[in-house]
Amino acid sequence: MLESGGNAADAATACALTLMVTDPANASPAGRCQIIFRNGCAEPKAINGTTFSSKSFSKQAGQRPIPIPGAVSALVDFHSKNGRLPLSEVAGSALNCARNGFVLGAEQAAIWKWRQPDLVGTNLEKFFLPSGNSPNAGEVFHNPGIANFFDRFIKLQKDPYRDAEFVKDVLIRMKDAGVPWSVQEAIESPTMVGQVICRKFDLFKVWTIGKQGWGHTLIDILDRYFNSYWDERFSQEIRLILSILHAVLGRQIAGKFGTQEAYCSNIEDEIFDRSNINFESLAKLIKKNAGDNPQLFQAKPDQDTTALAVCDKEENFVSITQSIGPHFGSKVFDAETGVIFAHSYQMDNCFLPSSPDVTELCPSILEMGDKTVALGAAGSERIPGAVASVICNLANGKSLFEAISAPRSNVTNLGVRIHDELRIFLEDELKNKSIHVEFTDHGPIDHLGIVHAVGNLKGGNWEAEADPAYSGLGLLAKQQ
């Protein structure tokens, strides 16, 4: 798109749409997304392309927690206001991959194999486990139905899930699958303006997604790391672990995760408690909530997303993160359109009718001296910790490659997960601290958040880096 004369909005939209074909474990036309973008020197803006719950959802009626799609509609809105190329050209890559198939990467194949038991017995099994097994790395995978979706998309020049005729046909086909929404709900489901939150630190300034995203948690981590009164004996790694734990647990403990009222802090007022953070304060945090939530860390499968970042020679920056819930979403598949429906944690756990899903996404834009970086991450609850880690590395003088590739730690559903390289430095320090600690490699399973970023120094010197944990690419294009 960039080499064809398009701008960052064209490239980001094209990539996001193509990921709906080539990364079916994490993205879908029936999914959700968060977009943050900065046009030149203007203040960043955001679009909230989240999914919505149906007003008539009922588990008793056998309906699935499948929300109304939001991602494609948000991308169309974003592109119409910021793109340069025709939408049909921007969607061409997605349609091409839908018609001709795509080559499965090694990490994608590993995820597919890992999740194979989850697909058995669902209506994804026939299409996504050809010959009864997950496809291997290097194989060309075809999902012929999804070409029908993108043909319709290009013909309508809008999200098909906002077209009454298309939705009516979908709901007839999916009646027995328990899809709970109506035609009217789908076509009237809004794309919302996203909340951009900004925080200025001594060394940098960061903009990210608030309200329906994890931006407040990201800022909380950075605030704690850079502004707390730390015990000087704590290493940088321990400071970051404690910052992540306090911020993420604070969000969960607030009792607002998964509800319409998203977790918020006092970021807008720049009010921050600079009291000491240590293992004793963490223990008190856990103990305080033990009565209401004895399983503060709960064993459940890792969930994932997919992220991208783009900038262009006109210094337009875009970061987009997409999600469909756990890998392969709801495990409900519309073969006619090749679409996997998303799963809604809100509908599953704390149902509020006709309300937007809270998303575990925080695409961000960073300004540090004469450098601007668009970055985002995949990994559900690991996203804010992963993005914060990369920002901390950049603030400590690392290059973009070093910042993304460096070993790091993060919070998971069970406690703390740490890259193996840090074991010798952290294992003894974390013993007997009342938190579960596990170590892992840099692979796609049991990862610590997958960060992608692109940036530039004013006047040139572009950088693009992808996390080594997954099949990502950091590319520099020659723009016309």
C-alpha cells in the first residue's frame, strides 16, 4: 500500500483486513479492534471498534456469548476519514489471500496444534483441521468462504454486518448455533470514538487507549515504575514486576473488569500515590481481597490478540490491535462467509444488554525526544506489561530492536511469568513471595506479550521491529 502511493491509514487498514484471513486464531471480520492514530503533528485520536452485547442474550435459551461484530465497521470509518487509496484496492490483499490461500508460519502452526483439542467437536473442525489434524508450517491453507465475505465487502463499500440483507442471511444460517442478536441490532451497532489518554513523563510522552481498553493500566504501570519511592536494593526487573502486579491486580480487584464501567485511575488529573511499593504491599493487596476473591490468580488458558503498527513518510502513525477472545474465538463458524464469530467475556461473565465489550487492548503512540514510535502488543492481560516493558527499555537507552527482543517478565492468570534468561537474577528474589512464578522461552506458547513497533527520528532513520516470539515482520517500504 505504501509503495502504491498510499499512506499509513491505507497500509494499516489493508494489513488489519488481511490478518482477518491469515490469522484466524486471533482475528476475524466478526471481531473487535482498537485504533489509535496520529496525523502529522496533530494530537492522536482513537476509534473504538469493539463488539457489542445483544439486548436479548440468554444462556437459558441456549444462546452463545457471541457479540455483534465491530472491527470491520471501525476500519471502514477510519479509512474513509484518513486513507488515500480506494477501499477496493485496500481490501485487495485480504481478498487475494482469501481466494488463493496463505502459507502458514511456524508459530501459527504451533498455536494451531496447541489448540487442536479445542476445535474437535465444533463446526470449525471440518475446515480448520483438514484430514483430522492441524495444518503444518509451510502448508498453504484455504478458507474459501471468506472470499465471499470480502467480495460482499467490496461491493457494499461498508461492513457487511451493517447490511440488513447480509445479516438476515447470516442469522438464518446460524439460528441453531445460538447467535443471539437481531438484524436491527447488528445494522445499528455504533462505531465509537475512542478515549485517548495521555501521560507526560520526564523522558517521554505516551498516548494510549482508555475506557474500553487497558490504557489506564499501562499508564499505572509506568507511573509506578518511574515515580514510586523504591527500595534501592530492588533491581530494575523487580521494580517492573511489582509495578505490573500492582496495576493489573488493581484493575481486577476494582471489580469492574468485564463490566460496562471500565477501570479508570486518576491519570487525567495526574494524581498518583507515590507510597512505597514492595512485596509487603503486594501481600496486603492480595490479602485485602482474599475474602471476596480467594482465587485472585486463576488457572485458565492464555488468550491472545493480534497487533500491527504503521507509519509513513508524512509522519502519520497508526497502531491497531484486534481480538476475537480466546484462540479461534467462540468456536462457531459460518462456512458460507468463512467467518469465525468472536467470544464475549462480558456476555459470558457479567452480562449487560446492548453494551460494548471491555477489551484487553492498548495500542499506543510514544514520543521520546526526537523519536516517535507507534507500538502495540498481543497477549490479553499480558499486553500492558509487555508494552510498558518495551517503553522502559527505550527510556533506558536501548534501540527499538533491543527493547523488543530483551528478556522480560509479565503477569499472567497464575502469577508471574519470566523469560529464562532472567532466572539466575530473579528466581531467588521471588521465592516464598506468595505468588506463582514460572519461566518460559521466547516462543509463541506461554509467551510474555508480543510487541510490534515502528518509528522514526525526525528527518529520517526509520525503524520497524517485530517481536521474535511470533510470525511477525518489521518492514521498511519505499514510498512513492
